[in-house]
Amino acid sequence: MSVSAFSIAETARVRRAELQARAHRRSLLLPATVIGLWLSVMVVTGQLGRAGDNLAAAVTMVFGSFVAGSTPQGGGAVAFPVFTKVLGVTAADARSFSLAIQAIGMGTAAAIIGVARRPVDAGALRCTVPSAIAGFLFGWVVFGLATPSGPLLKLAFTFVVVAAGAATVLSRRDPFVEQLRAVPLDDGGRRRAVVSAAFVGGMASALFGSGADIAVYLVLTVAFGLRPSIGVATSVVTMAAVSIVGLATLFVSGTLSLNGPVDAGVDVAGMWFAAIPVVVLGAPIGSWFASRVSAAVLARFIGGLAALEFVSTLLFLDELRTSRLLAVAAVVGLIGTAVAVRAVLVVRAAVASGRPVQHRSIRRLDLDVEVVR
């Protein structure tokens, strides 16, 4: 009896598609469950009106949640600049909202990644999650003692996003021969780089509500060549863990109150209530999008977000035109961003030098193979 290689491959493809469809159906239950719980709590506690008063947050997170699931720039990458530069929310409140909403949105996306069995770098997660959480807690203490001014925070956040976007786009000019499904961390230098990046990203998350995901993506994907879709999934799981710890920290410290505005009449909890059903759907959709598009499309999307962040800062950060100190900080930030991007690309080039460079894709050959029984 002979069996063609084509029939074996086709059978395997059909079986894989069935398993993926089944996992996808299971994953849809989680957002539905969370939204059902949200609606029940809102009705029982009489908070639906409060959520309705903060619909601006929900509208913002329509796009923000998609970004959270599809890129290494979490929902805070949209919420923080929109809230601080357009809606006039303080940087501290925008940070608190970002952490709170990412705990739900990216937490749901991370759970769906697990249920749908989308690939992540499990070995890297064992390093990034504890290190990023430690960095967040350290940053929470340090920045709680000395928090930079609001305009400086907005500017610093812009440079973090721009650095990630520039490094991602520029790295496309020097592709690896293959995109790894997991970064080998048996080498001490690579492990230290991953742990250090996650720690610094965790500290940034204590300031902006986002950052651990960006740092993890840069070191794993841009520097070491992890497949972008896997890099995004790994960064989402890392940031979800940090955000959950961040949400708990907000409650324990009294920074986030469910009873009403903490200061300046800004109802952070109300904005959180309003945005929950949006992010529960948006972040998983973004995660699905990232798992389907090519690395080139994902890189252009990330670069476009970085460009939008840079332009919005120039347009809406009035202090850049009125404060000489902030203008000097902007110049220093630009130089620092260029140095950081260059450092990431140098590491990438060093890693790539050990692998042959491939400038075109290699397709699997069609072979007629017979198995004789």
C-alpha cells in the first residue's frame, strides 16, 4: 500500500484546522464570561450610570485594546497619551487607569493565548515575568518618593514608544536566516539581557502603566530574533502579569478607589468600569490579528504607532514651546533614543553574524514520496 506525502500533509492540515477551530470556540467563552460578570456587578452595585458618565475612556480603549493585544505597546500606549495630552488627565491617573484596564484586557488576552494554544516563548516567560514584576515594585517605591513632573513624563513616554518603533522598523533591514520559536537562554549573557530588560520595563510600567511589554519585545524579537508573533504573545503575557500586580498595588496603596474620584475630580475607577467590556473583546482580537499577519505588516503597524505618538507630542505638549528646560530634555531624549536603538541593533547584528543572512523566503519543496508497507 502506498500513501502519497500530499495526502498525509492534507490530513494533518485538516486535523490541525479542526483543533484550532475548537480552541478558538473555547476561547470565545472567556470574554463572554467576563462581560457577563461585569454587567452583573454593574447592575447589582448600581454603577452602570457611573460607567456611562465615562464613555470617553471606553471610546479611547476601542483602539487601545486592539493595540494592547496586537503589538508590544500595551493599551497604555494609547490611554496614557490620549488621557494626558487630549483629555487633560494627570500622568499619575493615566498610569493608574492603564494598569487597571490592562489587568483586565491583557489578562483576558493572555488567558486566551493559553486556551487557544498560541505559541509563546515559555522559557523566556520564566525570566521576564518575575523580573518585570520585581522591576515594577521597585519602581513603585522609587518613583513614589520622587515622581518626575507631568510634562517630563509625557515626553519620556514618547521616547520609549519611538525607540521601540524605530528599532522594530530598522531591524527589518537586517533579517535573520530564521525567526526563532524560542530564544535559547542557556547563555548567561542572553539571560542577563532578558532579565535586565524586563526589570527596566517593569520600572517604566510603574511610571507610565506600560513598558515591560515593550522592553521584552525589543530584547527577544528585535535583538535575538524571536518570531514577531511569538514575541508579541510573550510580551502580552508578561505585561498582563505586571498589570495584575499593578492593579493589586493600586488597591492596597489606596491609589485607586472604587467609591469615587481620588483627586481633582477624575474618576479613574469610573473610567475603568466603562472600558472593561471594550478591552475584554478588543485585546483578544488584537492578539488574533498579530498571530495572523506577517512580520513586515506588524513592524509597519508598530512603526506607525510610534510616528503617531511622536507627532501628537509635538502638537499637544505645549510645554515644549514654553519651557526651555523641557526643550533641552527633548534634545537629550532624542539623543538617548538614538543611542538605545543603535545598541539594540548592534546586539542584533552580533547575533545575526553567527547565522547566514537570508534575503528571500524559502518555500517547502513539493516532493512525491511513497511509503511502502
